[in-house]
Amino acid sequence: MSIDPPLLDILACPYCKADIKLTLDEKGLKCVKCHRVYPIKDEIPVMLIDEASIEPERRTKD
């Protein structure tokens, strides 16, 4: 499962407004600044701060 690249271009972290990247396992979207990971459920990004987890710096797909 992959998120459409044009969608990734317009999405931003709701917490700090920074860019997001797809995680390596493609199960979430990770903020490049605050490292919050927003889950992808049923191919839909859940961009809610309360649903995010915070992970270490390097787990995104470039």
C-alpha cells in the first residue's frame, strides 16, 4: 500500500506543520521535525495528534 505522492506533497504535521514522510513499513506518516507518526488505517492517513506516536529520528522512506 502506498500513499499517492501528490497527497504527500500537500499533507503536513498537524502538530508542528512540518513535512511528513512515509514510514519504511508504509503503515504510517512520520513528521520530519517532531517525529510523530500518524497511522494509516484502511489506506487513509489518520492525521490526529491524539492518534500519533513519537518515534526516534530515522524510520522514513526517502
